[in-house]
Amino acid sequence: MVLAVTIKLVLTGPKINFKDMVDEKRDLIGIDTGGTFTDFVLFRSQGNTIHKVLSTPKAPEAAILQGIRELDLDPSRLTVIHGSTVATNAALESKGVRTLYIGNRGLGDLLTIGRQARRELYNLEPAEVRPPVSRADCLETGGRLGPSGEVLEPLSQAALEKLMQQVKASGAESVAINLLYSFLDDRFERMIEKAMPQGMFVSRSSSVLPASGEYERGIATWLNSWVGPLVAGYIERLRDGLPEASVSVMQSSGEAIDAVQASRQAVRMLLSGPAGGLVGAGFTAEVSGRRQLLTFDMGGTSSDVALIDGAPRLTREGHIGPWPVAVPMVDMHTIGAGGGSIASLDDGGMLQVGPASAGADPGPACYGLGGSLPTVTDANLVLGRLRPGAFLGGRMHLDTRAASQAIGSLAEAMDLTLEAAAAGIIRVANEHMARALRVISVQRGIDPRSYTLVSFGGAGGLHVCALADALGVKEAMVPVHAGVLSALGMLATRPGRQLVRTRPGLLSECEDKGLTNELEVLAEEGVEALSEEGIVQSDISREYSLDLRYLGQSYTLNVPWNGCRQAIEGFHLQHEGRYGHRMQAPVELVNLRVALKGPQLAVTLPRLVQTGAAQVVEWLNLVGIEQQVPRYERSKLAVGQQILGPALITEMASTTWLAEGWNSTLDEVGNLILSRQLS
């Protein structure tokens, strides 16, 4: 079965000013490749179009090319900004290519030893954890530096030739080079890189992450080489399919990068798609006057939660699977709870939901594509919250009988009615997601009740009220284009770079002018890269900051740079706010950081002009609800129209379940604002 769904939006679509960024004769399209669907948001002067096709996980570019064909677009007039899951899936599924790790003599097992942290502190018989790189693929050589950059062991020509022979004989596809203190002097890493066989994918730590922390730097470099050839191959196939198009990729930090440059920086694409969702959430919410957000992105395979306070937060302590990722990425928490999450009973008879997912192939049972296991989507259909004929604008009919059969087998095993089993699946899934939201709010000392819960993704609106109730949140928002918000976020982002360089020393002993000069030199690297993408240097904004800590500490806080004295005081205030105290110890400088951003497209959400309250499409009898429930079409709602729960609000790409005790109002740009009714 081939699925493609298109809807043209004129009243509620953003308008684009292409000046200085995109020629007005070109089409601009944002694409988000998800685990179940690939979403498209196309902008044209005569109207805007949303499109969805089923994803093709084994060849993600196939779904992208299919969607572009179905939209009848001319690649020679096309500008594409997209989020890719290739790096993410390869890392999570351990499907990277065979990679050699090259370190200094005696340090070949650095990635295996790591930080000697135990995942289960009190487990006397922990499960064996496979090292990222086997011992046979860890090579050792000279070129060792000391902590001040002094040469402790040179890299001889004989050692280099031996290394070359080992690499050629290995049969590996890629190499990761990580020498001690290479961030101070990268000449030995460059010598090794230059000596590698032509055509081999090579990453060196002094390029991927020139910062202190040999383990984190080594993991980032290995990840870049481990999944890099897969990303490079994907981008090459996509560009072959769109030879005349301009193609950019979203980075994990929320900025776009040209596809050619992205193919060498795979480690910076591990949260490519989810980053687009955060950019889109911040963009739509800010238009509605809201800046403090808890975001909840529920797709077909997983759910991503994050906190935004004006802008998406970045972290240098993220993880992908079991590995730390020290490159900047949006700070979010991901769990295996999506619409396609499979429900089952464990050995003790307890109901479990996820993390296994039916994905796009075969998908939930109700898709009629061969799936037979019960999923969250099937449960919502059994409860009546998904309408068989209104899914994806009526262009994909859901099979209620198949969903009932899938959940019925589980209900029988639980000795429950079909409806009770479906409700149980929803409750367990909601608890998983509520727990994730508490991780990024309550567990960090943040009261979620003062934030707006922003729900998006194809399945998010079905669960938003229950999650808000669980957190005590009084206001929620389902943004305009919620079902394809990540694709919209691709278009609301800006091209940019996040740069870092370790520069140790006591901050009190540094001079303002000297540090400013070093930051400017670091910035020029990123400016040059952005200039290669055709961005005018005068349009690039710069933000300088420092990673600081008290002398003797291990962890740092990032403080804006505006002079040594101000940075020291800013660090004291931030430390006191985070940990409740300040110390008399000297403040130590660890890293210089530069954030560069190019110009943003003038993307705006126009004010709606529709007047006259939308009428009820149909009255429904839903499980567990005594009175009949009205269903509304979101596209026909008028600005300011208030709807009292319980009610269903359907649209092409998602459905919102407005629970009893909640009401919703459509704001002037098309966002649904949900609020708890006063008792």
C-alpha cells in the first residue's frame, strides 16, 4: 500500500519573504523524516502545502524523493531544509560501519575503560557491556603531547608507515583519530589523516571536538566515523536524486548546515529531526506570546520532551544510546512511547507499552499493512478518539476491526473487556510520557505549573490533556500545523555553527583583549564555513561565551562573555542559582565557545480572517463518556471560538482530544490554546 496525503492551506499557512535568502522563483520546502511518516511543508507565493508519505526506513531518501515527485516540484527550483534520522537510527541500532580507533601508545583501550562509571551501582553481577570498538580495531602509535602541548613522543615516519599498513590490512571502512591534547596542537593528527588510504572516511578529534576530555572527545570522533559513511552515502543518494536542488540539513543544535558539509559531520546530526520540532514549537508559541514551554513531541515511534525558556536549551552532556555526546545538541529526553508503541504483558503479567514499535512497516494493526500487534494508535481507535474516516483528512481509512482484534487478544490474556484493555494501554503510555516530562522539569528544580505544555507530532494532541493533568499544568497549546511541526521548524531555523576550543587557565589572570582576540579567531573558522554556503559575512551574528568552573571542580557552567570581571561575577551568580551557594575558590576558564547564526527567513504566521463559529461535524458516542461528544474540523474554527471538553478536534495531520474539564480557544494565528476549566 502506498500512502500519500496532501492538503493545501491558504488561510493558515506562513508567508515567506525570500529576500536575501531564497530567490522568489524557487520553492522552499521543509522535510522531517520520522520513523513512521515523512512530513513536508512547502511554501509558495500562491499558497502553502502540507504533504505526508509513509517513511522508508531502509532508504530514507526514497520517501523524500517520492514526496517531491507527488508534489510535482521542479528540483532545479527547489531549496530543501530537512531533518535526517540516518545517523540516529544507525547509532541506536548499532549499525555503524567497521571503524578503526587510533590513539596514543598505551591508550588503545581508552573508549573501553571510559570514565569507569557503573550503570548499576549495587548490581554484583552486571551484564557485560560490549566496548564501542573491539580490541583488534584499536591501534596505537606515537605523536603524544603533554598537558602544555610539549612533545613527549614524536610521530616517526616508521610509526606512520606501520600504521598505514595496519589500516590497509584491516578492511575497515573508516578511521577515528584521537591523540592526547590534540586540541592544543593537531599536527600529529593531521599527519595521520593525510597518510590514510584515499577514499577512507577519516575523523580526527581536533576537528570534531577540539576540547578537553579525552574520553568524550574520543567517543564523539568515533561516532562521527562509525555512522559517517552511512550519512555520506544517504546525502549522496539524495543529491543524486535532486542534482540541481539546494539541500541543507538540520543539526542537533537547531541550526542548518549545507548537506555537503553535513556529510563530514555526522555526529552533529544525531538529533536532527527532534531539533526541528523544538525550533517550530518555539516559533509558533512566541507568535502567540508564550516563551516558557514544556514541549512534547509524540510521533509514531517515540516521544521527545524538552524545556524551552525563550529558546531551546543546548547541552554538552547529551547521550545517544549508552554513549555521551559532547557536541552541542538540544537538551531533550527521548522515550520509546509513540503511536506505534507495542503493548504486551511481561513475564509477571504486567502491562507494558513500548519501547518496541510497529513503525511504518508493518505499522499499527489499524493501518491495514499487515501489523497484528496492539499499539497505542489501535487503542485510541478502539476508544473512538481516532475516527476511521477522518485520519489524515480521510485519505487513509483506519481498520477498526483489525485494531479490535489486536487489542482483543491482549484483553483476553488480561481478563478485561476490549475497552478496558485499550484504556489501560493509554494510561500506561501517558505515565511513561509524564515521567519523562518530570525528568526535564521537576527533577531539575523547575515547577512545570508555570509553563505552557506544547504538544505536537501526529499523536501528541490525543494525550495532551492527560499529561497536563498529571503535571498540574493549567495551560497547554496545540500549535498550528502540529502534526508536521518539525518540518515547519526546518524552515524557521537559521544556518549556523557551534564552535569550541579548550583554553585552560585562571580567568583572573586573563586579559579582556586577549580572550576577545582568541574568540574572534575561533569565530573566523565558522564564518568561513558559512561563507561557503553563500551567506554574507555581515549577516552572521556572533555570540561569545566561556565554560567556567571553580578551581578543582570537574563540571562547568557556560557564561556569556562580556569581560573577565563580568564573567567571574556571572559565574558566581549562576553557580549560586543552580547549586544554592557560591565559593571563594578561584574561577577557572576551561573552554571558549562561539555560536554563529546566519539570517533567518522572514517566516511569519499570518492572522486568520475566518469569522463565524464552526459547526459540529458529527456527534459521537465514545467509550467512558456519558454524553455525546462533538467533533469539529480545526480548519473551520474561527478566531476566539471556544470549545468545551469533552470534544474531538480533527485535522489532516493530527487529532486533539479535548478531555472533560478542559476548554480550547483558537488564537489569531491558528494555535489551539487549551486551559483547565475553573471548578
